[in-house]
Amino acid sequence: MPHPLFHAESSVRRFGGRIDDYLPLHTWMDASKASFADFRHRALRHHSFGIFEAEHHFGVAITLADGRRIPVRLILELHVKEDCGGVIPTVADWLAGLPRRGWMSRGYGEAKRLGSETRRSRP
């Protein structure tokens, strides 16, 4: 889904309540679009760890306008599944294809073994 509003509408259909009950959660989940405006922004929060971070940020549950409490984790699991083909990836899933660069390890370990190859990979 391309916008937090559509995720909020989906949450209303699934859990009840109003769009405004859910919009802060979905806006937080998609905030990384501000710095990386294609699907890869999802690597920053659209995974199991991101869902638990949201729970830490917003609390275990939100209280809907009608007084019912809905677990944050359930709401954002639905968000991630909608965006990631029905699965909830891990951080490792997102990072598995990330190439290693010397600057990532401050010049230790992998970078020292790679030698000049690492220097050439820098922009």
C-alpha cells in the first residue's frame, strides 16, 4: 500500500475504530519514505524488529476512540504483510544482500582482508 492512510483504512476494516486511531502508527512505520522514496525504505522498519520497536515507542496497545484496546503488534504485522507480500521479514532478510564495504567496519576485519578492493568500492 503506498500511503499510511490506506493502511489505516485497512486497520479500520480489520479491527474497527476510526482512521485517526491508527494513522500515527502507520505514519511512523512509513516515515523512512522521507529519506528514501522507493520500496527500499521498508528495510528500516518493515521487519519483526521494527514492529517491536513500534511497540516500545507506542506501547503494547492503542486505545480506540470507543475504548477498546488493540495490540500495536497485530496492527503493524498487518501493515508489514500488506507491504511485503504476506510475510514479516527479519532484519537479516533485508540485509542479506547488502554488499560489504570497508567503511562499514571502520577498517577492521573484512576491510583489511579485502585491501585495495574495498578502497575502489567507495564512491
